[in-house]
Amino acid sequence: MKLSYIASLVFALTLFAFFLLDSNKEPEPLSFQGKVMGTSYKVILYGQEIQTSQQEINDIFENVNQEMSTYLKTSSISQINNIDLFEWYKVSNGFISVLKFAIDLCNDTKGVYDVSVGRLVNKWGFGPNEAMDITLEEEKRIMNEIGCNSVEVYQESVRKLKDVYLDFSSIAKGYAIDLVHLQLLSDESIESHYIELGGEIRTSSVKIHKMPWVVGIEDPEDPNNYLVKLESNKFKNFSVATSGDYRNFRVFDQKLVSHTFNIKLGKPKKYSKSSVTVVAENAMKADALATALNAMELEEAIKYSNINSIKAIFISNQNKQTDLIFSNSMSKIVK
């Protein structure tokens, strides 16, 4: 399955924003940029005498990092990964919300999306450590432990029912963006905003003067070309995430290895220049769904999107030909 499980969170994604400017009328926005969660962020704000500071934004991102990064030994997720089976560990309400969403999506996708796959991520070198050689017996044991029912949530505590290693890299960035979004909405001095973290994006419905924020989806064959431009004002809520192979891979045994995993086989999917972009009501959902759809075979992903009314755009690259495919709900919005 996937692991946007780019556990480093450094490589990420295919989204770029285009800011449609009216040089004569548009006021200068307040812009913040920084590094956090192993990647970069950019926040753009329009308004008068804006109260929210970059430090407040950075603190929100960093708090999520302190809870959900497998790269930090003191994080909540690392503590859970290291405790004994059946031992309860108290976490924040936010951590519980993320884990519950992940478990529900795991069940709904029949295990295609699964945050308990961290040991596989690490084995192939997509986690905090270098790739490692393990025996077939060890690999079989890892596979037997992974599953939607491998962890249990009770009130504000979590425990492992199986010997798994949790990895939130396919959902934590989206969740962090949503927290910043809520902070910006609470600041009445802010008229519109744009948040981008490691390629995941959430914006207000419009930018300024009723102009939309515009996000372009990159062509895997030509990074300087954008195949589709999405306008924020055409969606009720505008949170965008992309999951793709071509920006995050490894060379393993002299072969390109995708970061997207097939859980049933316990191995990465065949490397391909493809991607899935999802627009959803919040960034956490967009982030996780993009991961899940990218982990599926194309036909299965399209079917799942249509059944669940997911706004998705698929870029498929077969035989050096790029195909653009829209889910039913997305095709009604983007022509």
C-alpha cells in the first residue's frame, strides 16, 4: 500500500499554486515560509492588521510533529511503537481523531490503506532507517501482524493488540494543515488564506476580489507542464492532496522501487509515473484518500472513487502515454 509513507515527508507532491494577480488593485499579502515536519510550508494571508503570527502557525505544525513523527523518539507515535502489547498509552484528542479516521478508512478499503504498515516502510528504506535485509520468516511475521484491528482506542488511550509499527506520514500533514486552517478562521482580521505543507494544500474559498486560488497538477513526464488547473471557488471546500510514485522512490537491487505498497504482497507496487489528486472537505481526508487510491490498481481506484463520490483526478502513464482520468464527481466540476 502506499505510504505517502514517505515517511520522511520530504518528498512530496505534485501540487503547485498559481496566484492570479491584478497588479493594479491587489494588495500585498502577508506570506510566511518555513521548515517543519521534514519538509517546507508556505502560508499566504490577506487582510488588515493580521493578528496571527508565523510563530503561532509554526507551533501548530511542530506540535503535530511532536506527536506523530516516527523520526522523533519522544513523539507519541514512537512511544506507542515501543511499548509492550496490550499496554495503554494516553494521547491527545487529536491523535485519537487521526487514528480513528485511519482505522475507519482501513476497514472501508479492506486493508488497502493501513497505518500499521510501518515495519514494511522501514524494511524498504522509506522510514527513519536505512533499508534492511530480513528473512522470509521475519517478513511473514510482519505481514501476519499488520491489520485494521492491530490497535485499539479507548477514550484517550491507545494500545497495540499486535506487534505493529504505526506510521502516520500519509495523514499527519493533512491534519496539521486543518489545525492551521481553524486557527486562521478564528482570526477575524484575515480575509482569505492559503496553506501548503509538503505539497498538500487548503485554502479559503476565494483569494481576494472574488478571484480563486488556483492549483495546478503537474505532468509526471514534464514537470514544467500542468495538465489540470483547479480553481478554489468551484468547490464548497478546497483541500487538495496528491499521491504519486515519480517523486519518491528508491533504487533496490538496481531497480526503481515505488514508495507505494501492496499490502497483500508485502512489497512496493511496480514503479510508474502516475499520480492521484483528491479534493476533499478537509486536508486530512484528502491526504489519506490520495494515499489509498494510489495504492489501488487504477480500475479499482476509479470504481471506489465513483461509489464514494470522491473528487479525484488520476494521471496514468502506460507505454509512455499520459492519460488523464476524472472520477464522476470531479468531472462534473472540472471540464
